Amino acid sequence: MDSHRTPGRARRSLMPKAVPLIGVLALLAAGCTAGDGEEESGEPAPPAVSAPPLPGSVRLPAPHMGFDYQIGGPYPPAPGVQAVSRDRTAPPAPGLYNICYVNAFQAQPDATGWWRTNHPDLLLLDSSGRPVTDKQWNEALLDVSTPAKRDRLAGIVGEWIDGCAAAGYQAVEADNLDSHERSGGRLTPEDDLAFGRLLVDRAHRAGLAIGQKNAAELARRGRGIGFDFAVTEECGQYDECGDYATAFDDRVFVIEYRQSGLAAACKAYGRALSIVLRDLDVRPAGESGHVRRTC
């Protein structure tokens, strides 16, 4: 079963926060100079979140690593890149901190048939017996609503995680922790977090760090169940980077798809977080439409 993610997963938000537009030309002229990431409200930051102890074999990413997001296809990283995220079907980049992309909570668009044939009861179904689908990306949701189903799903996704470790990755990002938002009330945040905890345990047993993907409102709870870092799409665009930065001690990889989002993220967190602008289809370098910029 091919795990390749359909490129172009844009950040989703049920209630996006307003972000003031920042002049892109001024940003580029200034070299995207950023602030120090401190809150401007004057309110004290919430206390740090404690996480379970890590096995000695797990290597955490450092804050503010040069980063590239290559889930649409691997290519030689640019100078200054220290960490890269790639699909689990791609090889890791030699000498870098490699994050293995796994679609953990939803089925790949081309994999729904595999799930129907092999594990039909692990697809979340509506009242008519049809798979509940993330319509924006044509991905069927996996049913994490019961402990028994979560255990079985963890066995399947766990094999992918083990494959990431065997391939030489240092970490894994588990996409769609926010699948409950698209479930029509059939799943809860607690369901997704319970499944996330199983994935955390599996990754740590395999010697991998594991990143929470999106779901800013669950950042502190995700850290509490053992996620080691965060991978977030468009937190600058939606004014959410601080939620992740606080929960994960600045171990945050930020992907923006719009210049205004890059400007906002760089202004507030360019000296603290790992931030990159990519084209929405995350095309490999050399392909028409490829975009990659940093602060």
C-alpha cells in the first residue's frame, strides 16, 4: 500500500484567527528579520508542559534548525538545511535530521480500497455505512473511536513507523491528529489523543522522536501524552505559532504556503522556530512552480 501523501495539504482551522497582513516587499528587503518570539500581550506565558521520559535512543530535534518540507518528492536539500521531512516511501537525506511523514489518522486517497478489502471495520462509517471522508483531500477517516480499534490501527501504523526507523529516519510526524474535526461528531479529541499516545509509545520503542501534526488547540495535551515536537502548517497565517512554541519548547517545524504567513511567522518567531515557505503542492526542486523560502 502506497503511503505517499497527496501534495498540497493546506492548514485547516475551524476558527482561524485574524492575522494582519505584513508587507512582503518590506520583509524581503529586510531579509525577513524576525523578533525574538516573545508574547506582546504582556501576559505571562503558561507553565511548561511535562512529558513522559524518553528512551535514551530517541534523538530530539533542536529548536531553530534549518528546515525543508519535501513530502511531495525528495530532492537535494539546499545549503543550511539541517532537518527535512519526507514521505515514508522516500529515503532519508544523508547527514540530516530526517522526519518521516506518516498519514496516521486518515487513509491516503489511493488507499481506501486497500482498507475496504483488508480492514473495512477500521474505516469510520456514516449512518448509511459509507466511509466518512475528508472531502477537501478525499481521505477516508480511520475509526479510532474504541480501544480495540485503536489497538489494531496502532499495529498497522506501527509497522510503518518501524519501517521509518529501519530506513534510517530519526523522527516521524503523525498527520491528522485533528481528524475529529472532520468526523461529523463521530470522533472526539480524546479519541485522537488516545490513538496518538499509542503511536508515541510505538515510535519511542523504535528509537524515533514523534511530532504532533497541526491541532494547535491540542498542543499542550499532545506534549503531555509524549509528542516530542510539532509540525504545523500555516501557524503564522492563523496566529497559532505561540501555542506550539510554548508546548514544545520551540521544537516546532513551521510550513507556510502564503507570503503573508511567512512574514507573520518570521516576525514573531524567526529566531526561535524552524520556518519554511513552500508551494502548496510541495513540488521537488527543479519542477515548475517549486517555491522554497525561509526567514
